[in-house]
Amino acid sequence: MCDPVVAVVTVPTRKNLWDMARPEQVLVLEPQHELKFRGPFTDVVTATLKLTNPTDRNVCFKVKTTAPRRYCVRPNSGIIEATASINVSVMLQPFDYDPNEKSKHKFMVLSMLAPYDMTDMEGVWKDAKPEELMDSKLRCAFEMPLENDKATDHAAPPKSASASLDDGEVKKIMEECKRLQMEVHRLREENKQIRENDGLRKRKVTAAATTDSSSSIMSALSTRDEGLSTRVLALCVLFFVVGVIIGKLVL
């Protein structure tokens, strides 16, 4: 359930005197002056208010609004320890947005230095004197996303698996590609040398050799050539696959 938000009650007859007596706000607010809610407003829209306590004392805070039925705030009150920060989630409930209607909603952050002997927070607020209280006011602004922003969001292509590779993986692939190129070149040279040697051996075969012996020699040479050709072909296919992956990364 959402924490209830205390409504801001304006008492004109006391307001001026109270403001004159209040010290300057010690909390640092982010944002300082305006809470922005970005639509569409068909669901809950959340804005974050960061409260920072730069002092060496604990500070009590309480968040109020002029429209308590329209917002949920978590937390809406509490204690911020010295030099600490806290994020307050301001949740705007769904409503029918009218761009011609200007928002009049406002928030107030009320604060005071926590007493050293504090035991009951609610009692501290009840017993607080006007000169002990500090406040900051923020207005609310509603924004609808532009049509161009919607089109950009829909047109953004999903990231492929290859695009998620880091620089180290890309470097490894490039090194493997280079190694494969050198291996293919070496096998080509080896195959060329073997063919030249086979040609010399074939020319030295005498006419007196039997038909069976000649057939055996030719079969062995053919088998050896096929084995080398198969290795070269396999390496070429592997090199082609790696090239496709690199091409996708570049694109």
C-alpha cells in the first residue's frame, strides 16, 4: 500500500509570520524546484526526489502535497542521518491527461533538526516551534512524449548477439582469422611441393613396371592429394564463417 501523503494546509493569516520566522532549508533537494512526470498517464508514473543532509546533525523530514489523493509517496516522512541521502518516490496515480490543463499540484518538504533525545517522531512534530521548521516547495509538471520519440523507440533495432562482443573477443577472432590465413597459405605451398615431387616421381617410373604396381602408386598419390584438398577446403569454410562474424560486428 502507498504511504498516505499529508495535505498542505494553507493558513493565510499565519503564513507570512511563520515564513519570516523559519530558518533556511538545510536539506539539499534534487530536483530543487519542479517534479516532472512523463506520460502516458494510463499507468502509475513515478518521479524521484533525492534529499541530502549535508550537516552533522540528523534531520527529520516530512513530505506534503496539495493533492494527497493523486499521489503516493514512499517514504513520506523519516529521519536522514548526518551527511546521508535518501530517495523519495513520488507516484502519480493514473488519470485522464488534458494537455490544455496546467498542473496546479505542489509539494512541500518540511524539515527540522532532530533533537538529541528524540524518542517519538510524531511527538517531535507536534511540539515543534515555528522557528525550528524549514520548508522547500516544488511544483509538478506533466509531459507527454513527442511522436518523434515514440517512432525512435519503436525503430530502434534489437542488439544482436554479435554486437555484444567486447574488444577482447574481437581481438581473439582477428588473431584466429590471421592464423587461419597463414595455415591455408602453408597448406597450399605444401600441396604445390607435393605435386611437383609427384611429377618427378611419375617421370622416373620406368616402362618395365607392371600394370598393378603403376595402379597402386597412382592410387596412393590420389588418396594423398584428396586428403590435402579436404583439409584446405575445411579451413577455407572455417575462414569464411569467421569472416561473416567479423562482417556483422563491423556493420
